[in-house]
Amino acid sequence: MSAAVPPEARAVVARNFPAAWVAPAAFAALPQKVSSLLQRIGTLDGLPVVSRGPAGLEALARFQTVEAARDAVQTLHGTDLRTAAEKRAANFQAPKESERFWLQVAAEAGVSVTSTPPPVVLAPGGGASTAAPVNAAGVTLATSSTAGRPIVAVATEGVRKRIKVNGVYLSPLPPSWADSDVKLLASPYGTVEAVKMEKLPDGQTGAYIDYQKDSAASSARGGLDGLSLMGARMRCVMQEEPEPPKPTRQFVIYVDELSMPSRPKVQPKLDDHELFVTDLPRKSQSEDGVRAWASNFGDVDDVMLLRDLDKRNIGKAYVRFRSHGDALKALKGLASSTEGSKQAWWSESERAFRGTRGPYGVDVLRRLAGEGGVRLQEIRQAHG
């Protein structure tokens, strides 16, 4: 009978996380980021537990098999996980040993899995016996009253972030420090534009430091990260800021401009009064021109000329006749004059607005949009 595999043999300990992962605005998602990285190697038993151990911030993750744990160490230990912006800020120099991702099997790292206490997790906005601290980024941090217990950040959905190239975040600082003390420490690396202090859950202080030049922030990060101050090892990372909104280009497409190879063949109803017309004559460059041209077929009630984003006529229009008979006469007249090419058809836009009263007997708009507009949301998300 084989001996049971100790839990430490299939658990791994991770340290030296990328600066972008532990920045104040991103720290809440650290367990998820570690999980996403390790899951590429093998399946985990639950979410990694983030805690502050003797060697600093670390994450404990449990794989389902010993083989997966060892494969993860062999594959990921010592890799450079810095973002492109971080490498650029360091002038593409090789990473320091403290910047290389550190990963070891828990048993070999001397970390006991069974003695690790369970994490304390506070959901954002949830009730608790004591108030959960909230950092400047609006992220609720779960804490424990017992020293050494894991600190687990609960992610809250927010805007997309990017590295702020002229700003660094420095912590932990002495609780008594003010803006002037931080400026004195940071000024040797360049002109400081602004300092914003924040209180940390452990009673210490952190500082957001904005420099006048990007190069000064890069120098400060290299010079201040790992510096010992009053017995504490400081961590200096690049700040993050919201990504600017992407430029959008608006396109207006009418339903009748779409290809409809599966359009059902149904008989028109008496309330079908509107046609969608293409290939308009060159003389019809205005709504009045289209109205005059269409009047050759019957009494016109309304005209909407389609234009592009530059307000130019694109040779298409919706023409609504006063009666179904006039619309049918115009449809037949255009069909006989186009020699086989289709220049006009019944307006699907008009039919869609009639809902179940239309010739198809279904609510076309609701089917296009989905329940609660879900399909429109899917299209929007698919296109960024």
C-alpha cells in the first residue's frame, strides 16, 4: 500500500510578482492573476491564497497532482513576467533577481500547507464585524485580526488600466510621514509634481508620487524599490491609470441594407405602404428630387434619403406612399424598368415596427435585439 501524498508535495509557493500585479489599483485581482497563470500548467484546487510571509508577499496554490506542481515550477520559475511598459521603463535591461517570478513546491520551500489558516474574505459592500479598509483605488481589502493570517483582496470590476509612466507608488512609509517627507525622499530622482498619501490597513502609509518627467519615475522606481527605511523594506512600483477611451467610429446601417438570403416569401399586406429603393437617378440628389421622381408612380406620403457620415447621398431612400395600391404600382413599375436587377422591395423597416401585426407574425425587432437587448450587448462586446 503506497503512502499518502503530503499536501505540500502538490502545492506551490509564488513570490516576486510583476509590479503591475501588486500596484494598488490592481492588487485586488492578484489571486485571480496567479490562478490564471498556473492553470495553464494544470488544474488547481481553488483560488490561490495571498499572504505576507517572512519573505514578503506570496501566494500559496494547490494543484490536483504532484506532476502538475513540478511542471509549473520547471516552466515558470525564474521567468520574466514584466509588462512591455515595465520593460520599456527599465530601458529593456535584464530583470533583477527580485523581478524574476519565483515558484517552488511548498514542501521544498519549507511551507506547511496544513498549518496555513484559511483566508478571511470580505465581499465588497458585504457586512462584517469590523469595517474593511478601502484603498484609494476603491478596492475593498479583506483583513484578519490575527498577525500572519492571509490577506486576500476581493476584486471589484472597474475600468481598464495602463501603466502611468510618470508616477510611482511607494510603501510602506512611517505613519507619521507627511507630503514634505515623501518629497524630500523622492526629489533626488527628479522634479516632483504631486504627492498623495494614503493610509494602509496595517496603520502604515503609502504615497502616490507624480514626477514631471517619465525618466524620473523610472529612476525612482529602480532606486527606491527594496530600500530599507526604519526597519521596513519599501516596495516602489509604477502607478496605474485608466486607459483613455478608444476612438470610436460610428456606422449607421439600416436593416434593408443587410443581405437577407433567408427572407421569408410572404404576401404583402394592405398596410405595406413603404418601399426601400436603391440606385436612385442622379438627378434625385435631394429628398425633394426623390419625391418628384417617385411621384411618377403614385402619391408619395414621405421620403427619407439615406446619407453617409459625411452627409453625402448614397443613392438609397425609403419612400412611403399614401396607399398600398400606389406602393404596389411603384414596385411593379421599377421591376419592369430595371431589367432583372432589383431596385426596390417592401420596407423591412416598416414591417419590423409593426411587430406581430406584420406579414411575418413575429416581433422582428425583439428577435434581433434579444431578450433585454442581450444580442446587441454581445455584438458590442465582440467589437470592443
